[in-house]
Amino acid sequence: MEPTKLHAYCIDKIDNLHIYGRTGRDKSGGNSALALFWTGSGISVDFTAGELWAELEGGYSEYECWVSVWINGAPLSRFILQKGRRWYCLVRGLNQNVSHHIAILKETQAMSGDPEHLFLVHRLGVPSTQDNGRVFVPQKKKDLKIEFVGDSITTGEGLAGCVLEMDWISGWMSLRDNYAVLTSLALNADFRILSQSGWGVVTGWDNDRNSSLPKHYSKICGLAPGKKNEDMGAQDENDFSKWQPDFIVVNLGTNDWGAFNNPAKTDPETGGEWKMHLDENGEPSVQDLSFFKTGISNFIADLRAKNPRAEIIWAYGMCSFDLGEHIKSVVDFMGEKDLSLHFIKLPSMAEEKEGEFGSRQHPGPGTHRRAASLIVEEIKRIAAEKGA
């Protein structure tokens, strides 16, 4: 179908639109397009037409965006967002006499290494012959709000591609079978994801201490580089009053452990050495373990200050449990005063069987499903205990 035969609706003018994630706005084209930064950010609508189109805009220098389309909570399609602005047919041939729930989600994480990485949603469109004047109808209310903070596991790295794939490309990141999405679907929850592959609590896997996700928590998407992202609001302070989660699930620590087992990194500003050290017994050195645990306690304190009513769950172990007891000790200590702070050990990818493995030596669908099941149980337990 030619776009000229569509009845187009600017994204900022659509009633009953739901927005996922921390987002920005691009006003350079006249109307205000929605800028998607993080994994799982996007939109959803309930619509009564048999066909739906979206005018999207993409950009990148190295890492392209991938998009997924979901119908009534199930994945329908997944595709590369092309450079430039164009119309995409999302679905067609549906029954026009009933409403359909559709979500358009960003599969790819925010790309801290690509300032041209771009995903804009400009307009939605339906065939003019199918527009009854009330295409977008109210959506069912979500029961919960959950925020997920993590690394490549939460990004969904490894959930696309065969087990032998080792190239670091955006195509191997996916929301299908992602534990955060599975948890949210099971609990009918609105969700937000803040994740970055290779990053940790205080350091990245390669000892780069700039790769600390908590440092960027207060911004809309502080790790998105470049003037274009800045103009769209990525570096703005996030307004926490507009979206307060009922639960926060933190899945960080895997890359901090990696730093203990990788070469030193040079501080680009001072020329000094960044390195997490192991002692002669292969255990984290006292000094560096203290640095890591202080980072955990500081981040928990920041989460609590910005989300005073949230139940905070630190969930860890999908790759390994090497730092698990140390994380748990901090959570348990702080939990003596903060009764809304919890720790759970997640299933490990070491338990995966044939057919469950992920690409890039990351947890596969089986581990993600088991992790989601455990998190769902924990959230239900906490909610029942608190009388929610």
C-alpha cells in the first residue's frame, strides 16, 4: 500500500498511547517524534483496524537498531530499522470487528559506542478505508510497574543467533525469551529496562571504571553519546515523579567479576591503572572487594532515594555466582533497616541442556525462562507478604 492511502496520526497526538521506557523527543521535523534509547523502550496501542503501519526513522554508523512487533503479548516479527525515515507495515489482514493490542519495541540496547544510533517513532497509520474515526481505543490497565537494571543479560544478548555465534553485533540482542519481558508478561506489568552489555556496578568487564551503570541512573539515558542524543533529552535528569516502579530488579555484578579476571585498563584522564585484583587464593582482594561492596551500597541508597516506595530485588547468578555471597551480604546488611530490600539467587546457565544454549556464551532461553519464573514467584511472595 502507498503511504498516501494511509490516514496518518502523529505519535504525540494519539490518544490511548502507552510508552515503554525512558524516552526523549525529537522536534527538529516539526511534529514531536518519540526517541527510543533503551532496550525494550517503545509504544503500544489497542486498535480496531485490520492493518497498521508505522513511520519510523533509524540511524547508525556501526550498530543498527532492531525492532520487534508484538501482537496480544506474543512476538510477531523482528527486523532491522533502516537508515532514514520510512513507513513499515507492521501487520495486516486482522479482523476489524475486534480490537488488537500491538507493541513496537526496541530490541537493541542504547549504544554507548555509536553516537549516530537512532530510533524515532513519527506516526502510526491505518488504511483510510478502515478508519472509523476511533481507531485507537483504551488499553487495559497494567497491574504493576517494574524497572530492570542490568548488563548484557538484561539486554538479551545471546537470545538470537546460534550457539556458535561470537561476533559482537546488535542482531544477537533480543527481547524474545528475555527474562525481563517474560516476568512483565506473567505479572501484567509495565516495565522499563536500563541495561548495557559489559557494564557493571563499579567497573566494566575490562576494568573500565567509566562502564558503571549506576553513574548514569539519574539521567534519561546518560550513556547515549553525541549532540543528537543530547538534543533529544538523553542527558536530561530523569523525572522520577512521573513513573515510580512498584519493583526494581537489579541484575548487576557479572562484569565486575570479569574485571577481576582481565588485564588492567588505563584511566584516559590520569594515565593511572584501573584493575580489580585477586589475592593469592584466587579471591577478590580486600581493597577491591570493599570498593565493589561500597558501590553496591551506594547504588541501593540511590535507588531508595529516587524510588522511596519500591521493593528492590537484587537478582544475580545467571552466568555465575562468584560474587553472589558478597552481594548478598551487602543486601542483607542494608535490609536490616530497609525491609523492602531483597536478594535472590538466579538459575545459572551451567544448568542449560541441549537446545537451551544462547549465542556469545550468554544465557539462553532456558535460563531466562527459569530466572523469570523465580522472579515472578519472589514478586508474588513479597506482594502477598505486604498485602498488596
